[in-house]
Amino acid sequence: MITHLIHCLVKGFCEVGNIKVCKDKKEEKKSLKKQFRWLILKRNGNLSDKNKEHLEQLKEKNEPLYEMYLLKEGFLDIFQKGRTRDEGDEMIKAWTDDVLKLKYKKFKNFARTVLKRLDTIINWFDHLLPVI
């Protein structure tokens, strides 16, 4: 179930990620979009120094896309081992509350899906199956 949720989150993120990366020249836009496409899908802990530089560029060039990256990381961080069922439940509800206040339609839809299936999702914390 968690792997399916992560797939849905990443799919929505990719669709949202098709927005313009910057308003610069055409060639620079292509270059930046290519750099950022894979960067936004990587986990923060797996970023190289060069990736971190690109992430800083993304922050400067397109703050909404950078904010969505942080939302993705925040959601995935909830499922780190060592959390109790109650902690996970509380963190998921806080994350969905934050997302529902934002303007990103795909993320809002994802948050609603998470809330609908919350009882099933928090079972993960009882079994601690591996997450990406």
C-alpha cells in the first residue's frame, strides 16, 4: 500500500513538474528542465554535491517546484523506521492539513486519497515494511 502511495505521489509530482522551470532563454530552459527532471525524483539523502547545487538553482528559479520537492520529502520522511503508529498517524494528518492549504491540485488530490485510506496506511507502522 505504501509503495502504491509513493508511486501516486511521484506520478503527480512528475505531472506537476512539467511546469516551466524558468523564464530564461529557450536553451537555458531546456538545460534546466533536463537537470531538474531527475533531481526532483531523488531522495534528499541520495543527492550528490552537484545535485545539491542544482536544487539551490531550482529554489531560485522556480520556488513552487522547489516547495513541491520539499512536500514530497516531508511525506516520505514520515515513513522512516522507529516511528510508532500514533506518531505516524499524527504526522500524516499534519502533512495532509498543510498540503490542503496550498494551491497544488495534484498534491491536494493525493492528500485526500491519503486521508480516505488513513486506517490502512497507518497499519504500515505496525509491520514496518521497507520504503523506497
